[in-house]
Amino acid sequence: MPDTPIIAIGVVNVSSEEAVDVKYANHVQVVTSTNEVIVDFFLLAPSVEGGQISPVHRHTQRIVLPLNTMKGLVTALANVIANWEAETKMSLPNTRAPDPNDKIKIWS
């Protein structure tokens, strides 16, 4: 595993030496309940059957977090991306379509 900086949120320190079950995902779905956020990760890939190409998805992971923990996570992730874009002078495209109900605008 390459030397990748580890980001600790709060007081939890993560060592790169610990065994971690890594899952790859290229699609995410977010659902909220009264006081939690449910994040489901999926792997989308094309499938060819009978000469037809269609997307196939496989659920890879679910994470459920209290709203206040998710707010901290979202803030940390937004800062990681903003710092990367500033350092590389590159702007990543936002793959999420704007929602008219959004209360904040992070990226255009």
C-alpha cells in the first residue's frame, strides 16, 4: 500500500498498519432518517447480455452516522477536496446534479 496521509477526525487516530477491509465504489446514495444519515455505496459496471449493454450495480457498503457526526465528516471531506484543488490548481467536476432544495452551495 502506498504511503497515503491518514486524516483523523476528532480524537480517533488511524494507523496505516491496521488491517482495513477496503471496498471500492463509484456510486453513492444518501438517505436521511429523523436523526441519522444512511450512506449506501455501490459499484456500477456495464453488463452485456444478448447483445444489449445495461448497467449492473452491486451494493458494497452501508454506513449509518448520526447527523452531527456526518456534518463533521462532510466538512472534513469538503476541505480535503478544496485543499487538493488549491495545491494542484485543478478543479474536479461535480458529478451530482444541483438540487433546488439545497440549502448550501459548496461547488458550482
